[in-house]
Amino acid sequence: MRHRIGIAFFYHESHSFSPMKTEIEHFWNEGYFIGDEIYDAYTGTKTEVGGFLDVLKQQEDVEIIPLLCAAAVPSGVVSSNAYSIIEKQMLESIEQAGRLDGVLLALHGAMVVENLFDPEEHLLSKIRQAIGPNVPIATTLDMHANLSAKMIDYTPLHFGFKTYPHIDMYEQGVQAAIALLKQLKEDISYYAAFEKLPMMPPSINMRTAEGPMHKMIEWAKQAEEDDEIYNVSIFGGFPYSDIPMAGASVLVVSLHPQKGEKTAKMLASLFLSVREEFIMDLPDVKEGLNRALAFQDDNPIVLVDISDNPLSGGSGDTTELLREMAQRNTPDTLFGGLYDSESIEACRKAGVGNKVSLSLGGKISPEFGEPVLVEATVVALSDGIFYNSGPFNQHLKVDLKGAAHIRVGHLDILLIGRPMSANDPEMFRHIGIEPQEKRILGLKAKNHFRAAFEPIVGSIIYVDAPGVASNRLTTFKYHHIPRPIWPLDEIHYEVEQRRKETWRH
């Protein structure tokens, strides 16, 4: 008998304080694929769905049932209408599929919908109702998931990313698919142990190459050396979601429930013990630029405008760093990408090689900086379509909805037609800009850009400009998060003593 495995993807990271509500067209613009369209979109990509496909295609006794894939760039909460459309389409695709013997589902874990705090739990409950109580489900989840205990009720098989920048999405898709097949074919029983923590660490120092999250991932991998521990996920949470399930957590998938519980509690204690290491003080824009200009480096110095990172829900059009870079007018500098479709249209009307008066940025979130008035030369125009060179989302098609390369004095600026983090050099190269040739890069990004940019740049300086994705969590007025929660509150939580060098399970 052939096993019929459904694959699906519903992905959004929702910022409760962003003014940009996420509507259905934002999913259509980023990625909305039904049925066989999923093969064309994700085959050969280093994504979760790419991992699902590669594993299942190797199984002679498996029939792949492509359902629905929908993703939008992080922004404000998802509208009730957009969520309802996608949920309805997802459930209809399951109903039309007939018998399913398993479901692989790529989620984010930090989606928020109008009037619905935990939409991914809600979706899982609907899927479970549709396919029955005994059909295996396995999900992949982002490291910044605000995981709730209810998610564990529907399946123990959840696989969080272990890298930030997230360059193991494909590997976690593979892991999820293999685990589901083992449950289906070998009748293996899995158990989930879950620990929710009273902490909501800022994500700026959550990179896995160094620092506290590096420690946590190494401890997680160490725990997985035990034959009875199948997988360990460390979730940092997404602190811009104002919901009751916000915050960090630990999930252990085990073959023995008691061993899983013991491991989860130990890792939760370790997580709490390193919490202060997540706090970073950042320079403001002027100080950051001063530092950059003081460096003598053969490679570009990067100024990262983290507070307006679109992949953290930023509007992509704040102007403080842009204004300062334009005023300094330093040779061989580049800023981008700035979301400004109005200015792109003005550039198209002016034409390549011509001068144009522009009012740059500050249209979505003027409270974080007024538009910058410039006289610019239009250097190049494009449709904004490129393919990531990777390793983050490698080979995935990106559509910026138009792009313009303009020059203001010595400053090159990339204008883009929708908010998008500058995570891949192809964003610039597709229009003829080589970032490696610049002295200073001002990027709207956070940490994901490091995966592709670190090999070609020198020092990296995070700057604390105004923006909806600020590292300063005290600037947000929370109403629904659990309290007390660190770092907004003092917490009194027993932390077990441990000796890292001898800890084993």
C-alpha cells in the first residue's frame, strides 16, 4: 500500500505593534501555491518544503499530496479575512485529497491574527479534526516561535530551526519527514516534553555562531546524543507579538517520556541561567557611522538598521540612517533596500540617466523619521526579480515588485517595491550593484544577512535607530503577554546549578 503524505506551508511572523496589517495580497506577493504549483516553487530550494520533497521522493511506497503553501514577509498582524481565506483553502485541499496517511506542515510559530492569538494552534486543531486522531503530523517551526503548550496536544513532532541565520530550514524539513515516516512505517511512539519560560529575550544577540543561543544549541545537540532523545528544539520566541503565549521555550521529542521531561527541565534551567547574555547596548546612528569611518578595512563595513528590519516586522522605509549617510556624503557608500514604490515610479517616469527630485521613505512610519528630500540620478531600473544565492533560502525566487538604483552625491541607494530585508547580495547584484566594492553598506536587516554577506564584508555594526522593531522592548506597550516576564520584569525562577564541562544525559 502506498502511503499518501500531504505537504503544506503556512508562514508568517506577526508584529503586534506594526501599522502594516498583513492582507491576503501580501501572501500572494510573497508565495501562494496550490497543488502541483508547489513542486515548481520549492523543488531544489533549501527550504523546509524542499526538504519534505527530497525525502518523500526517495520513498517508492509514498505518494506526495501537495496541498497549499502560503507565506508573507513579517509585518503587522494577519487580517481575519486573510487568515480565513488561507485556512479555508487549506482545509478544502485536505478534504479534496481524500485519504491522507500523514501530513508535513511548515509553520512559523509566531503568527498573530486579528482576534486570534494562536492561529497556528487553531489551524492544527482544524487539520487534526479533518484527518482524524491517529494520522501522524510533523511540523517545522522557526527558532523565534512563540510556542504554546496546546500545539503539543495535536502531535509531539515539532522541529525548530537550530541556526540563526536560519540556514538549516531544509535540514529540519528532512528531519520532520524522516520522523513522520518512522512513525508511519515502523510504528515508533514519540513523546513531547515542553517547558515554557518566563522570559522574552531580544533576538539581536540570538545568533547561533556565538553567544548565549550558541551555548543553548550546543547543549541541545549534546542532549540529542542520548539514544532516547530524538530531537531538541530551543525557541527564543518573538518579542514583538503581544500575546499570552509569547516567550522562550524548550521542546524535547523523545522515545521515553521521563527522559524527555528530565532533559527539558535541565535545558530550561540552562536557558534561564544565560538570559542576561542576550542584552546588548547599541550605538545610535551618528556614533555607528563614526565607528565605521574610523575603520581601516579592505572589505565593506556594514551598518545594520535593525529597528527597521522587514523580517522583524519593520516597514523598511524609516529614514534616520539614510538621512545621516546622505548628509555625510562619503564616497563608495550604499544604502538599501528602502521600500518606496512612489519613488520607483517617479524614477521610471524620469528614465535611466536623468535627474529626479524625490521624497525618500518616511511614508509608512513617519514617526520614525520624515522623508528625505533629494536630487537623485536614476542609474538603473529593474522588475525586482532575483534568486537568492544563499545559503539563507538558497535558490528561492524573490520578487521585490520593482527596484531602482539611484545615486545621491556619493551615496548609492536601492529602492524596492515592497519591504524586504537585505539578506542576499543578489538583491543588489540583480540591478548591477556590487556591494563588495563599497566602503560602507547601510542595510535594513538584522542577522539573516550574515549568512551570505559575512564572506564579503568586514566589521558589522548594529545601530539603534528608531523603528518598530527596536531592540528596546520597554518602548512597546504590551497588554497581553504573560507577566512577570524577563527582561521587562524581575523573575524569581529556580535555576539548577550545572557544570557545563561535565553535563551529560
